[in-house]
Amino acid sequence: MTVVVDRALCLQRHPFSESSLIVHAITANHGRVHLLARGAYRPTSRYFCVLDLFDELELEWDASPRRDLQLLRSGSIRVRRRVMRTSLDHFKAASTILELADIAARHMTLDPKLFELVTGALSALERPDARADCALVRFELQFLEHLGLAPALETCASCGKDAPPIVRTPHLRAAFSAGAGGRLCRACADEARSAGRRVGTLPVSVLDDGRSLAVQDAKLIPALDPKRVERVRDFLGRFLDYHLETRPKSQRAFLAVPNRNAPKSASNATDSA
């Protein structure tokens, strides 16, 4: 048996008996770990009031390859994040970030990049001037890139060439397919349809806003109208749905409304991404 100490973030907490917790955590150097925190609710516990969501922790546990649940020995708070507890928008964004990390993290599989992406996104949300919507979009784009699933927003996802708009009135719209990997040129869009993939369109302005949010620091982005960021969130949420085949609970209400990027013309109602 080995004693391990590592930085961690709680992903899930489940009651176990009257005073204990089972904690699923993502760590910096040991991937996802499942821990049994005996007596977590007792004031005398070495991790009493430590195992909260959003905070960056330092945990110590007994690691044994023969057990699915490792025994937590002690814990302390390295970074206390308070803004998420006072702002509903920040809380929702942070919850989505943790849920996506929970989906991607694999038990005892090292993934330091995922841990750093999550801690970076939560720290960005902690800034007093942070916009929760922009921080969440940036994380989702970085998360998709980390998984090798980043949508093509400028050039064609299939051939890599220019992908000019295929609809010009009343607004510029480009072909887009989650199954094909993002934006498409006309020829590749026709090929994808022939192969049975669903191909719709997205406003070019929404794709451009997605690129801006992806490449710039959130605090340096010119003030984007919340409705514009909302439309980027909409297509990213549906793109994540397709590739992850699951939807975080914190996103269900947001994506329950009709597609915000669908063409307004009733005759083109099916022509959406």
C-alpha cells in the first residue's frame, strides 16, 4: 500500500453510511480517483468541511491497486473559490465544467492536461470581472480540442480548404455538420449528405464569435452581446451532445429550447446544425 498526496478537485460526492462520503475526484498526477472519506461529517475529521465542489484541494490517501475505493487519510484546501457560491450564472457555468470533466475523466488514467483545463476555467470564473458565459464557451472549446474533437470554425473540416457561405440571404450561413467535424465547403457538404450525415447551416457571425472566444483571453474580448455568446453556447452544446452522447444536467434547461441558430424561414426549418 502506498500513501499518495496530490492536488484534486471533487467531481461527485455520495453519502456513505451516516457520517461518511464517497468522493470521485480528478487529480493532477493520478487521474480520476474514487475515495472513501470515513467520518467526513465529524468535526474531528482530518477533512471536515474540505470536500467541497469548485475548491482546489490537497488530498492524501492510501492507494492500493486491489481496491476500487481508496481510503482518504487527510485533506486541505489549497484554493478556496467563493464567487461560484454567490453568483447563479457562475455556479451554473462551474457546474457544467465539472460535469464535462466528470464525463471525460477515466479512473486511474493520468490526464494532467484535463486537470489544468478545469482548474484554469474555474480560476477564470473566480475573477471579479469574469463573464460566466464567455468563460464557459472558452472551456468547452478547449475541452473539445483536448479530446481531439474541436469543431472546424473557419476552414472545411473534411478537405481543409476554404468553406465560404452557402446561404447569403438574409444572412451569411455556412454548411455545418457535427458528424463531419464542423464547417464544410459546398462539395464536402454534398458528399456528407450523400453518406447519410446530417448537414445544416450556422450563421457565419456565430462561427466567427466562436473563433474570437477561443483564441483570446476572456477579459480582453470586446464586450460581446450576451445573445451572441448564447448562440455560440447553443451550437457548442449540441456539438458536445453529438460527440459525447450525453448531456450534463446543468445544460439541459439551456438546450431544451429550439435551436437558437436555426434559420428563421419555416421552409428551411430543417436546415440547422
